[in-house]
Amino acid sequence: MSQSNLSNLTAGFFKSDMLRRLIYINLGVFLLINIYLLVVSLFDLNSWIQFAGEDLFFASTSRFSKLIMRPWSVVTYMFAHIGFWHILGNMIVLYVFGQIFQGFVSQRKLLSTYLLGGFAGFVLYFISFNLIEKLPIDSSIIGASAAIMAIVVGISTYTPNYKLNLLLIGPIKLQYIAMFYVVFDLVSIKEFNNTGGHIGHLGGALYGFIWGMQMRKGIDISQGFENFLDRFFTWIKPGGAAFRIIRNDKDTRSSRTKSDEEFNADKKKNQDRVDAILDKISKGGYDSLTSQEKDFLFRHSK
């Protein structure tokens, strides 16, 4: 790949919204892992396969002695997949619910919910496998499911009556879809098939539920973490592309030239219109909006 093509690819990534960036990262890691596995297989490097299998350095683990040797895996596990159907299913759910999440909340909070939900999934998984005797203490966890569950349950708790049109089923409220996912994971634990994954999903769901309930009260429990991300990315590259990943795109007083009265009047006007659009959604669903209303809601909820 030429330098110009690489620059275009990088520019395209940073021009995308947060949802697409998360999907691109997951797909990129998936390709890297499977290209590595292909090379290992073609050249019969079986002794190297541990680096791309269940002991992949991207994956995390319930054994503390292994975890301290790869602490980064607490984050990287939620971006890594090996199986095609695993990543396909996860990315479809992320795309569908991520669009709804960005429409009602913001791109910034989509990222923080993804990361904090994934971390909550790891914490519940790690604690469970170290405290419950029937579960093997030496296991691995990999995949974005816990992070995605936080987004699914989070937005379903925040806007429970929003309806999603499902193929062959019709419109169903988000709260019922989220309940189905949670119940499915609870029931699946007893089968001891991908137990770590199902427990991780529930950890992400728990964070999403708490976040959604608090947001409905006007309390943002993710704000402190988002401020940390701001400082972290600014430290890596002040004002650069990395920082724009989590930058808040709302108008700020430092970037405007309007008077306080004009700014507050415009802000109230925009908020009144957003409230009216949300009220229309609650009555007729997202599909009842015009293209202009969808665009306005997207732009003013970032």
C-alpha cells in the first residue's frame, strides 16, 4: 500500500462517525488475527499458534498470573474476534443499536459506553471465575459482546419504548429486545458452553442498565471517564487526529462569537426542537421522522 493510499485510509477513518470507527477497528483486528493464523498454518508454525488462539495476547484471562503479564488484554479483548460468524453477529448488532444510540445520545458516549461496558464485562467474568469453584480458573475471554451488550441495554434502558422493526416479526420495543438478550445469557450459563462469554455479557448489560437509569435522572456516570479519555488522547497527540476520536462536537463558548443572550436563545430553540422530535419518536417510532428531522437530531445529539 502506497503512502498516499495509507493517508487516504487514515483520513477516511477519522472522518467517519464513532460507530463506524469501532466497527473498522474490530474488522482490522479480525483481519490481522486471521492473516497471522493463515501464515502459521501454511508454514506449519504450530508452536506459534498460541499467540493467535485462545491464548492470543489480544484475549484476556481469568488467571491473575497471566493477566499481569498482559494487562493490555483488559482492553484489547473487546476488539478481538477469531471466528467469522462471531464478528459478523457482533458487528450487525453493534451497527443497529449503535445507530440508535448515536441518534439519541452522542458519539462520545457511544465510545465510553463501549469501553466501560467491556471493562465491566471483564470484571464480572474475572471475579466469577475466581470465586465460583465449578468454573475453571484458567480460561480466556475474547470478543466485543460485553461492550455491545452495554450499548444494547444502555440505550434500551434510556429509551425503552423506542421500537425497532425486526424482520418477520415487526416493531418491538427496545426494552423487550434487551430483556431477551439478558435472559438468553442467564439461561445459557448453566449449559457451561462459553460460560465466560455469557457472564461477560451480563457484566456489560449491568453497566448499560445502571448508565441508562442514571441518564434518565440527568446523571452522567461516564463523564469522569470521558474527561480521562480527553486528557489521555491529548497527551498522545495534542489537538491531533487521536484526540478527535473522543472530542465533544457540541458548540462551546470558547468557539462561538455570539452574545450570551443569542447563544442561550439558540440553544433553547434547538433543545425545544430536539424534545419535539423525541416526542414524535415515542409516539410513532424513528421511521416516522422526516429526513430533515433525522439529520437535525443526529447533528444536535453529538
